[in-house]
Amino acid sequence: MDIKIALTLGGVMAILVGVALGYLLRWFISVSQRGSVELEIKQVLFSAKEEAQRIIEEADKKAETQEEELKQQEKEQEQQFKKTEERLIKKEDFLDKRQLDVAEEVEQIKEKTAELSMLREKVVKEKDEAAHELERIARLSEQSAREELLKRTEKAYEEDILTRIKKLEREGSARLELLTRDILATSIQRLASSTASEIMTTTVTIPSDEIKGKIIGKEGRNIRAFERAAGVELIVDDTPGSILVSSFDPIRRHVASVALQALIADGRIQPAKIEELVEKAREDVNNTIKEKGEQAAYECGVFNLDPRITAILGRLHFRTSYGQNVLQHSIEMAHIAGMLSEELGANVAVAKAGALLHDLGKAVDHEVQGTHVEIGRRILQKFSVDPRIIQAMQSHHEEYPYETLESIIVQTADGISGGRPGARRDSVENYIKRLGDLEGIAKSFPGVEKTFAIQAGRELRVFVNPEAITDLEARNLAREIALSVEKELKYPGEIKIAVIRESRVIEYAR
């Protein structure tokens, strides 16, 4: 028992001693660590002080440098201000001196003006006194003396004066005639353009004669469909490598030739394809018409025209007058009118525009009633064209009086262009007019959609609306058209009237 107590006490004492030793050891470690931390803090503070001192010294140096630069700039600005002030003072002195000089000159001018006024009054007064003195001496007024002197001179030299006047009149007329001929001859020579007349057929080249059979089709089906769609006559003869497209209407001929070339290139020649390509050719020709109008205006130097006017102008490319292409005739007239205007001192731009647009009404004269001059005037007025241009173009057929010099120039240019040798053929114009009248008679009947005069006017094909006209009415219509043609037209031989009534029902399977 005593041993256990002794052991217990020994253990407790050991623990207490261990605790005391641990505390002492910890205290010793903490004391040593605190010393090292204080040492580090002192080193950091020392480094910070050195860095701060360095920064302060650098800042002081930089401040001194900037202060010196600012002082230098301030000194330079002061010098510039002094120079500017000196210049302003000198300029002010100069202006003051100049103002004094101007004031002196003004005073001198006023004095001279007053002196001139006094001299003028003195001269007028002396002149009046001299005239009154002469009237007193001659007992005649100035007007009476002048009339008396003229009467005596005329009486003494009457015969010589009359002879001189007649001579001047003869010489003046001769010189004016020569000058006129010289101006016209020069204008004509400066413009050398072709005078080739239009023909009534167009030749389409084909790669081989086998194509002719395809174009004709089984029992003539294809050629009939083509002639019906295009309104022309196809002449397929033994001529190798070509087919003729015949029509008095140049637009139809061109559409047909374009469509025929497209058919030959495509190779699928059948009625449905024919109608499709003919319609596409019409669209292409409309684009060509627009381009021709713009090209003609640009070539003649006539700008700022309404696009609708240039579109109508382009249609003249496919219109002929006495066998002469109307658009080419108008372009030629514009150039001639411009040259004449330059020689005579007229308005070149107005004369050119009036000449270019003088036959504008011919593009639609088959659709609108009235002369082509009146139709053209209405078109130009509708699109607000310069009134001077309208005055220049409206007198070329003497339907309206000559109001300006430009209107006379346009009429003269028209005569020059149309009067060239070989430019026009009356027979062609009469032929085209007769075929146009023939189609116009048929179009005047109700229910008629399209009319085509073919075979040189020996046949008239009339397409009617199947919903508006029955088969029986179609027969009666053919007879009525034939009677109207017999009554209104004069023609050799006979004319075949073919009224075509065709019904189509189209549906799509989808």
C-alpha cells in the first residue's frame, strides 16, 4: 500500500516537473522568436526609409527640371506676345495712316465731281445758247433745219440714192443666198450617213436544210402555229441555208426572226414551244426598244428626257417612213439641226431635242387617233417637256406657225434628211399604209383580238375572242370585214379574210 502511494506521488511529481519544464521551454522559445521579429521589423522600416528618401530625392529633381522647362516656355511665350503686340501696333499705325489717305482722296474726288458738274452745266448752257443763236440767225428751229437739209439732199441726190439702194439690195440678196447655200452645204457634208432603205423581208440563216422540215412540221402544223403566233409569213423555198420572214411590220419581223433563231438553237420545234419563244422574243424586243431610245438620246446629246419618252423613241427603230428608218432619220436630223444652230446662233440643245423628237407620234400613230405631229405634241406636254422643244418640233409639217428660229431649223433639217438621194421610196410608204389600213378595218369590229395582214396584203388573218363570238358569228364577221374592205380600200386582185376562233382549256396536274 505504501509503495502504491509512493508511486502515485512520484508520478504526480514527475508530471508537475514536466509541466514546469515545458512552460520554461515555451517561454524561452517565445522570447527568442520575439527578438527575431523585432529585428525584421527594424530592417523593413530601415529599407522603407531609404526608399522614401530615394523617391523624395527623385521627385525633387523632377520638380526642378519641370520648373526650369516651365520658366523657359513662359519666357518664350512672353517674347512671342511682345512680337505680336509690336506687329499689331505697326498694323494699327498703318491703318490709321491709310484711313487718313482715303479720307483725303474722298475729299479730292468730291471736289473734282463738283467741278465736273459745274463744267457740264456750263457746257450745256453754252450749247443751248449757241443753238438759240443759230435759230435766231436762221429763223429756223433745229428740227426744221434738219428736215430742210434732208429734203434738199434727197432732192439733189434722189436718183443716186435709189440706184445705190437697189444695188445694195441685189448684192445683199446674192450674199445672203450664197451664205445660206454655204451653211446648208457645210452641214450636209459634215454628216455623211447611210441612206439605205428598209425592205419587207428578213433572212434567217439555218445550219442545214433538214431544219426546214422541222419548221414546217407534220402537215404544216408548226409553220401555221408560228405564223399565227408571230403574225408574219414564213417563206420556206429551195433557197439553201436560209428562210425568209415576210411582214410589212418591222417589229413583227424582228420578233419572228429572234424567235425563229431561238427555236433553231433549241431544236424542240412544236406549237407549245413556238408560242413560248415568240412571247419571250417580244420581251427581248421591248428591252431592245428601250436601249435604242437611250442610245439615240445619248448619241445626239439630248439629256434629261423622261424614261417613258426614250422608250417611245426607241420604237421608231422599227418604224419606217417611205422606206427610211424613222429613228435613224431623227438622229440624222438632230445632228444637222445642231450644226445649223451653231452657224445661225440658235439654241443648239433645243434644236437637237426638237429634231430628235419631231416624229415621236409615229411610234403610236396606229394606236392613237390624230396626226403624228399632234400625237407627239400631246406626249411631250404630258411628260412636261420644255415648251421651247415642243415649239421647235411642231412646225416641221407646217401644221403650226413658225414661232422660233429653232422651229425653222428643224423643218429645214427634215427636208435635208428626207431629200437625200435614195433615202425614201413612195411606193414602200403607200404599201405599208395600205396594209395598216387593212388591219385597222378588221380591228374596228367588236370581239377582234389580233389582226395580221400577210402575203403582201393578199390575206388578212383575224383572231377573235372565243368567249365573245360564236362560230356562226365568226362566219358573219368574216363577211362583214370583207364588205368593209371592199367599200373602204382600193386594191388589185382579191383579199382572203380568214377569221380564226380557237378555244383552249388549260389545267395543271400537280
